[in-house]
Amino acid sequence: RIAPVIVSGVTVENTTLHNKGEVERLGMSIGDKVRVVRRGDVIPKIIEVLGRATVGDLKGRTHSDGSPFNQELPEASEIIVPTKCPRCETTLAVDGAFLKCINLDCPSRLERTILYWCRKLELDGIGEKLAEQLCSSGLVSSLADLYRLDERKRELLSLDRMAEKSANNLLKELENSKSMTLSMFISALGLPRIGPEIATLICSEVETLEELIDMLQHREEAVERLVKIDRIGEVVANLLLDGISDRKESIIDLYSKIIIVEGRKTISQGTLNGETFCITGTLSRPRKEIALSIKAQGGKVVSSVSGNLDFLVSGDSSGSKMEKATRLGVKIIGEDQLDDLLGGGILTDIPKPRQSTLGEF
DNA sequence: AACAACCCCGTCAATAGATC
DNA sequence: GATCTATTGACGGGGTTGTT
């Protein structure tokens, strides 16, 4: 945490140091004065230590809402790298540049697992606070427990800021997001390095969870089989198998609570077969909608510009992506041209918006 | 009715590490 | 060595819901 400072228009009070290496590189201590910039005008980053801060440095600082910053200047002291998880006291393990808590039952990890699952499935309504409450109240101690909340509504209602309406919304969200493809299921588990892309690749080879679990029995064969998939190497294969194996019971439990649906095999049907798109700037429709239209035609939507990108779909006031695309010679198109590419399918391919007003009255 | 708490979204770059 | 995936991170605005 830093004393509030205005950087390119916003008040910054928090900024990450990422890992131990970064702290060492900067040679930083608590109580130092630092220079903060915002990468891409968004994420704050400390780029330099400017020596010790003084009381005078803190004069006249305000939070973003205008209220004064009253915190004292902390005594100068070294940053102590933790050796134990601040939450569960488990000894931390070094994982590359990072320190990790390896206790699968660590409450912090459970909360993150829940949040990750919900975000991946676009299950709205569970944020940090609720996740924390669900866990600490004992209502939820595994992902599968989320799907048991309907049986424990009374207890659910006893949580903070949780009354009838919120509870019903939550239960409905849970119910509505029960169906998913196997690759969704796998990627939403949040196993390290197993994201949507890798999960999809795996599902092109392994068709059911049962099959995957059976593979655990013959480890070497399993690795061999997975490594045959293009872009999957030994490391990822082992991470997947370990990840599943470590959580086997709870994954099976969770699996029994949800519904696996067939993935769209027709995914590459369409006019945009295999073309990649990146969307930037302000457009006339929500990004999500545009992305869906593109995908419906077999196109792929990525979040960053690289030399391999086929099209940058650019709206108004697009920033650095535009610049990068120009530099790399990526074709830049507007919404009109995208519509042309989509072949007028644009209106039929997007899912119906929620008809909550007109239809119901 | 006013206020407070919470959640979601949009914004984007920079890592580290894996794979080929 | 080039290219890709996955992940993280901070803030403010806007919407919804709960509480006073």
C-alpha cells in the first residue's frame, strides 16, 4: 500500500510488487518513497525507489473520494519475505518466481477456487465477500457445496447482506449455470496452467471425465497419450493429472452435481473459419455480443494483438492496441466491415437478449 | 427515502513458463 | 528463439440489494 497519489487521472493506493525478486530488484523497504506509473495507463507499477519518505511527503494527500489520508509514516524497516501462509500457516513452497501455499484446504484457496469457478462460468452474484462468508460460515467447503445451497436456504439467508431477493438470484444463477461442456468444467476447476485453451485441447482427445479419471491408474500411458496432442507437453500433462488426482474425490462429487453437455462440434463452420479477431475501442454493441457473433461464424476472439492476428476490430477511441496493430501490419477493420465479413448473419447469430420487460408484461 | 455495501465491468500490459 | 497461454492487478462507474 502506498499513500494516495494521483497517477494519470486516478488515485492510486495499492500497487503490487509481484514477487520476492521484484522487491530485491528494486531494493525497497517499508517507508520508502517510490515512483509509480500506470502500465498502459491502467495498472500501477512501482518503477523506482526514491529513498526514504518523510512526514512532509504525506502532507495534503486525499483518498479518491476527497477524504483526507491520515495514516502515519511507518517506521523504516526491511520487507520480510514470509515463509508461512498468512492464512493457514502452512509452509510456503517456491514455485518459480512465486511463493505458494500448497495446502489444498487453505481457506484462502477455497475462496479463490470458488471465485474462479464462478467467473469462468459467468455465474454472477458471488464476489469476494460472499465467497468469504460462504466459506467461513461453513456453508460451503467445496465447489460441490455451492450446488447444495438450495437445501440450506435458511442458513444462506442468515449471511450478511443476504435477504430473500439476493438468495433467490443466487440460487437461480447456480441452477442456470449447471450445464457446461467438459472443457468448461476442466478449465473452471482452476488447475494451474490449465485454462480454456488447454482444456479444449485435452477434450479433443479425452471425451469424458470418467475416461480422464481412469487414466490416472496408468500414469505413464496417460502422459504419453496427452503429450501426443499438439501444444501439450510433459509438464502440462503432469500438471493436469496431478491436479485431478489431488482433488479426485471433490471433483467426482462436483461432477455429480452438474450436467455435462456436448460441445459444439460445428465450431469451425462458417465464413470466418479460423480467422482471429481482437476487439478494441468503443463499439455500438457490447463486446460480448460481437465476440459471440464472430465465434458463431467460426472465428476466434483473442484479447491481445500479435503478429498472427488477422483482424483488429476497432471502435472509437481505441488506444495502444490500434498502435500495435498498425506497427505489426495487422488488418484493422471497423464494425461495418465486420458486418460484411459476418455476411449479414449478425442479427441471427447472437443469442436473444434477456426479455425481462416486454415479454413478461 | 437515503445511504452503504457489494458486485460487475471495462480498461490493458507485463510477466513467467511451456511448447515447438 | 519465437510464439503462445494463463494469470494478475488497480481503479472508478454503474447497477442492485440490504439496512437504517
